[in-house]
Amino acid sequence: MDFLFVFLLGLAIGSFINCAVYRVYTEQSMRGTSFCPHCRHSLFAKDLVPLLSWVFLFGRCRYCKEKISVQYPLVELAVGLVFLSSYLFIVPALSLATLFYLFFVLSLLSFVFVYDLKYYIIPDFAVFSLIGIALLYRFFHFFTEGDVNNLLYPVFSALGAFVFFFLIFYLSKGKGMGFGDVKYVIFMGLFLGFPEIIVGLFLSFSLGAIIGLILLTLKKKGMKSEIPFGPFLITGTILSYFFGDFLVDWYFSFII
Ligand SMILES: [Zn+2]
């Protein structure tokens, strides 16, 4: 039952993220009822059931029949699956506090992923919340467990990643990546620590290069048009969080 609950929680958070992306971009308050952005008709519970409403309405608004973007069910399903797989994968090893922390981080990361992909910017409130919560979590662990390395390694990972990205940003005059990415890697270092930060960045750049080449071949994006880097950084972060140890061990098994 708990698996189903976690999946449904992910679906609901995915639905909330869709709404948040729209409202943050249009600078509306998060309060007030949902409405169709096309006909402004208020939406009710039956219109807002994650996945199912979109499917049973055949991807159209119940009131004006305008198409509803496939982004809505896709984001809901993706966040549901991310929650479910992290729960299945890590729950035996985690305390309840860490589980809440992880789900909070995953929710914010999903929001940034969609927002950056759509609008090519990482909102400051999101990246600063991520940095804040990761720092709090590291301090919390330091004070409860007392191992200073669990604080120092992440802090130095964050500083190192920040300096590295700032240099790329500075030398490429902002063409290589946005300043949002430079701020994001501070979180990435705090969240992943060392050596997972290296694995995470390596995966992000590799993914970016592969997807960039595929898009270029398909001529979806010209050489000059930008591909947001945030979604690659986020994918690298999540993969490294779950598989970082494993990848490091695997890599060193070749060397030693
Ligand atoms: Zn409508």
C-alpha cells in the first residue's frame, strides 16, 4: 500500500508543479482556484485528477475544448515515477527525516527541470531554497552525528563546482551556460558531496553532449540556439545521488 501512496503523492506533486510553473511564469499568486488558461473557466476536482482527467477528456478542456498540453500528464507521470523509484530504491536505508528531505528536494528539482526546459531560466527562489535546505540538512547531520567530514566535503564540493562553473560562465561570456546553472551547482555540491559531485557533473556534461548531438542531427536546434543546461544538471544530480557510489566503485575496479 505504501508504494501506491508514494506514487499517488508523486502524481499530486506533479500536478502542483504544472500549476506552479504556469503561475510563477505569469507572476500569479499560488492561491485561488485553478482555471483553464484559455477560457478562464474555473476547474473543479473532476478536472484536476492527475493523469485521469487528461486521458478521459482526451487532452481537451471540458469547457472550451481547447487542447491541454501533453506537458500536464507527462510531468505528473514522471514525478510519480521518480517518487516511486526513489522510494523502492532507497527506503530501507533512510531515516524518515532523510526521506522527507529527499522528496522535498525531488519536488523542487522537478519544478526547476520543467521551468528551465520551458523558459530557459532557473527561478532564484527555487535555487536558493535548494541551497538552503541542503545546507540545513548537512548542518543537522553534523550536529546529530558529529562527523565534520560530512559537512566539509559537501561544502568544498559546492565551492569547487561553483568556481568551475563561474569560470566557464565568465570565459564563455554567458554563452556556455546561464548564471542560474552557476548557482545551481552550489546546491549540487552540497547535496551530493564528494566524490559524487564529480560523477554528477560528468554525467551532466555527457548527457548534454549526447542529447545536443542528437538534436543537432535531427536539426531541431541550430548551432546557435541554446539548449538549457539545467535539465541535464538535474538528471546528473539524481543519477549520481542514487548510483554515485556504485559508479565510483565500478570505475576504480578498472584502475586497481
Ligand atoms: Zn478552457
